[in-house]
Amino acid sequence: MMSSEEYSGVWTLGEVRNGEISSVSYELLAWGKKLSEKLEERLSSVVLGHNIKRKSQELFEFGADEVYVVDNPKLEHFLPDIHANLCEALVREYKPGILIASATTYGRTIMPILAARLKTGLTADCTELDIDLKEHILLQTRPAIGGNVMATIKTPDIRPQMATVRPKSKRPLKPDKSKNGKLILKEYSSDLYESRYKWLSFEKDESSDLPIQESDVIIAGGKGMKGKKNFDMLYDLSKMLNGAVGASRPTVDMGWVPYSHQIGLSGKTVTPHFYMAFGISGAIQHVAGMSSSKIIVAINKDPDAPIFKVADFGVVGDALEILPALLKKLGKGERNE
Ligand SMILES: Cc1cc2nc3c(=O)[nH]c(=O)nc-3n(C[C@H](O)[C@H](O)[C@H](O)COP(=O)(O)OP(=O)(O)OC[C@H]3O[C@@H](n4cnc5c(N)ncnc54)[C@H](O)[C@@H]3O)c2cc1C
């Protein structure tokens, strides 16, 4: 067990995808900023990658006071044990009080290994992070018991306090071009780069053109769409609006849409500018994944459907009549009439 007094500062674990700093790294800084300001401590990011030193400096504009970079050809592909070795070495040397990562494949892989090695706790998939100002500790909130309660978890004695947050659960801060910081370039001995894994290839999920979490417009359908064929209209509309198709869980379970489109507690969290829900009731488990969308439009034939409680605009009506009319109005509705 590590004594908590020696540990301070808030760290975010940045991610590199295809040689670029990925957007979750900026989202994490927005979470980290809130925590570090409340604690009045420094905010730092860790970036492990190849040819990444220059790009890592962008993290300063998004809130980082320091960025710890390990830049090595052996980090070109993601081999979990190497990344865990380097993170562990950094944490043991610099002793952050809090370490947060995104609940992506990367974060979900590294953080448990790291927590086990550091003998500390880890709360996965948080929807809210805050600071208990009296005790100066991290409050890690996540849905529990099938999403029926929100549990707030603390790590009072052991450091670092570790949590993952869902990607897209916060928007990045506005970049401040004038902000600078300290880049700490670290090198480690070759034994930390030994891996039990061998990189074979990267297989892209071809089931959706634009991943829903990257899309600013989401056209989502639920059981009220009545069948797989009717989802074609959602695809048509999403194409016209340059968006992506989202779905509720039952439509995925029934095989109308691939799982990569599922939004909600057991699917993805999204924060688009525009979210349109056709025939979705608005169950708590669905709303958990989309309620931070900027503008929500709901179309449902039941005026008491809970989705209307989170919607900015609501239409009480039959989705299967409204959608063809909308497509026609927008100019491409002939095939669905
Ligand atoms: C642990 C757990 C995790 C879960 N995770 C998720 C998750 O990640 N995502 C998720 O979505 N759900 C999740 N669920 C399921 C969730 O509880 C709901 O069952 C689900 O969201 C309901 O989907 P729906 O709105 O498509 O269907 P329904 O609740 O059946 O709603 C259909 C809606 O369509 C309306 N409707 C019917 N016909 C029409 C029409 N012609 N035009 C317009 N409206 C019409 C109805 O009025 C109704 O409101 C989870 C549940 C559990 C227990």
C-alpha cells in the first residue's frame, strides 16, 4: 500500500491512434481540468507512441500543465504489456494522486493491469467524476445494478485513485493557443519493451462508415421502427444529413442493426450536436448513452413516452409515416413511399 501524502496531481492517459493523438485524450483533459482545479493541483498527460513528441504538445492548449512522453519505435503498435510497463514506471517515479483514462479498448486494457500491479482500486466506466473537497479524494460515479442506481465509489487510502470514463462523456475544452507547458521526454531500458504479444494486423469494423461516436448527427431507431427493412429509411436520412445511424438495444438483439450502433448503458455513449430518435421509448439505459447530445428530437406515437422528457423537440406521431414524408421533403424519399 502506498501512503496518500506522497501522491499529488491529476494525470490523464492520452491515446494515440494511427499516429495521431486521439480525441479522447482531449476529452480526458476536460475531466482532469475540473478535478485539478478543485484540488488546486497540477494536470498532466501521459502519451506513449512513436513519432509523437511534436503532436503531444497540442495537449497543453487543451489544459495539460505537463506532458510525459515516451517516444519509441516499439510503441508504433499497441502491445499491452509494454504500455503497462511504461505507465507503471512513470507512476512509480512521479506518484500522481489520480490517474484517469478513457473506457476505450486501450484504457480498458491498460488500467486493470496497472491497478493490479500498483495494488490500488479502479472504477471502470464512470459517468461522473468529482472531488470530495473535505477529504480531498476522487468521487467516482457509475451506474450499478443494471443501471437502476448510481454508485459513488471512493479510494480513500491507496494511491493513485484510478478510474476510466466513457469516451464522448465530455466535450474537450476550447483550445487556448497561448497556453504552454512542460514536455518531459522519458526513456526507459530495453527490458520494459519486451512483449509476450506479436502484432499481426488491425482489422477495421466495416459495419458502419462513420463510427457513431465520431458523428455530429445521429439518426436513431428503436422497436417502434417495426423491422429491419424500415431501418433503410434511417440510413437514407443519416446519409442526407452526413450522420450515422444509432439504435436501441432491442433492435440490436433482434438483428436489425449491428451492435456497433447500439447506444446506451451496454452500448456506446454519444454526444452529437443533433440526435433524432424514431420509435425509441427513452428507457433510462438508453438515455444514459445520449442525454448529453446538444439537440434531441424525438418522434414517438405515445405522448407519455419518457424520451420526451429529455427531448428539446418532440413529435407525437407514427415514425413510419413521418420518416417517408421527411425524406420526400428533403428530396430522396421516392423508394420508401
Ligand atoms: C442492464 C441493461 C442494460 C441495457 N442497455 C441498454 C442499452 O445500452 N441501450 C438501450 O437502448 N437499451 C438498453 N437496455 C434496454 C432498455 O431497458 C430498454 O428495454 C430499451 O432501451 C427499449 O428500447 P426501445 O425504446 O427501442 O423499445 P421500447 O421500449 O419497446 O419502445 C418502443 C417505442 O416505440 C414507440 N412506437 C411504437 N410504434 C411506433 C411508431 N410506429 N412510431 C413512433 N413510435 C412508435 C412506442 O410508443 C415506444 O415508446 C438495457 C437494459 C438493461 C437491463
